[in-house]
Amino acid sequence: MILFKKITDLHKWLDVQHKKGHRMGFVPTMGALHYGHISLIEASKKENSFTVCSLFINPAQFNDPNDFTKYPVTLENDIMMLEAAGNDVLFLPSVKEIYPGDKATNIHTNYELGYLETVLEGKFRPGHFQGVCRVVQRLLEIVQPDNLYLGQKDYQQCMVISRLVEILNFDRKINVHICPTVRETDGLAMSSRNLRLNKEERKRATEIYRCLCMIKGNLHQQDLAIIRKEAQTHLEKAGFKIDYVEIADAGNLFPVTIWNGKSQLVALIAVFLNEVRLIDNMLLNQ
């Protein structure tokens, strides 16, 4: 695996690959890697000549500064995991490399995300998706991949990034691939934030997955608002502080209370377990 910290060095190497006609897959991450990330590397390796993974903790997308400072950093382990997975290139830039001149805070680009930015994560983390778009635009401009691989666990973020790619309309066509959520054996969605859970919290966190399964299992009921309320009550009794429990149209995230039996639905949950915020989702009728 080749490691690049400077954009200029990465570009020199990538130019050679492009001239050879090689197709590139790209997996952007913020580190603290787990098998969910590695599954994206594996998906890319099957469909591309080579894979680039970036590791960059983006300050522009943290609306809570404490969340940024507490984000886990496991660089040595990350590198070992990527090498073991057969990743080809690791792009490991500094904040100044991505945001020269403090562009992380001074840039004034406003991405027109519409309804997507007003609900769920957009509502509870104001400015978050603008920060996500800011760094993803920078990374896509730098790496210029053929294929971009994202994990379904961040369902709304996947929709936002897909929208971003449409808005930017790069000269080089970028295909967005949404890969399935990878779970622990007990159902908990793999997440870098799981590293911040103590033993008791880690055990309790599985209630999120149980609630998603409960919602899916009761989808035959006509009134989805009742199912949603039952899931919310269950999580509250289990000691979670709830940001949202929602059942929505999988294509646009509009809330659905009465289901027509045909449209694709997704259940989405965001909760706090003490200081750790956890999100998960499940497609309900595939």
C-alpha cells in the first residue's frame, strides 16, 4: 500500500494510472476503521483496477466541538487493516492540506440540499451536511474517482452525497455505490463511535437493532405512527435519550404514517447512550 500526505504527490501517481486507463474506486473515511469500512474496500477491489482510501477527520462537519475532540484516532491499527485488506493507496492529508487558509471555517459555499437538510440528522445537527458536502467536494476534486463507495449505515448522508455528485456534475462521471450496513453478531451496526461505549453501554446498544427489527416485523399494521411510538417508548425505557425514531419513504425521507403497501420504506433511529450518539436504519420491505 502506498501512502500519500500531499495532494501534489498523490496527483503525480494518479495521473500515471489515468493514462493507463485504470478505473479507480474511492472510499472516504474518518479513520477508527472497522470491518464496515473494509467491506467497502472489498467492494471497490472487485470492480476497479485500484482503490484509494482517504483518512481525514473533517472538522467542518462537527456541530459539537466536544464530539470532534473525542472522535477516536486509531491510525496504526487503521493502516494495518487497510494493508491486510489489500487497499492500494491511502491518502492521509492534514487539515491545512484539505482546507488551505482555514477554508474549513471561512468557505461560504452553500449546497442546495433541499428537504434532505431539514429533517432527521439535518434537523438535529445543523450545519452538519454542509460540512460533509464541503469535504466530500474537496476529496472528489482531489481524487477524481470513477466509483465512490459509501455505507448504508449513514443512510441520509448517502442521499446527501448522491445529491452532491448530481449538483457538482463533475467532468469525470462518478458512480455512487451504497453498500449494506455491516453488523456485529448481536446486530449492533458497526461504527467508530462504538469504541466510546463501556461494557454495559455496549450491551444496551443492541436495543437499537431490536427496535428496527420490531418495526419491520410489524409493518403489516396500517397505522405506522403506532409502531413508531412503540419503538420510541421501548428505547426510552431502555435508558436512551432520543433524537428521532422515524419511518419514512426510502427515496426522499418524507415521513410515512399510513403505508400503501407498495412504496419502499426505511426506519431510522438516532439516540444518545449517555454521551455517545448512535444512529442506525433498516430498509423495511425489500
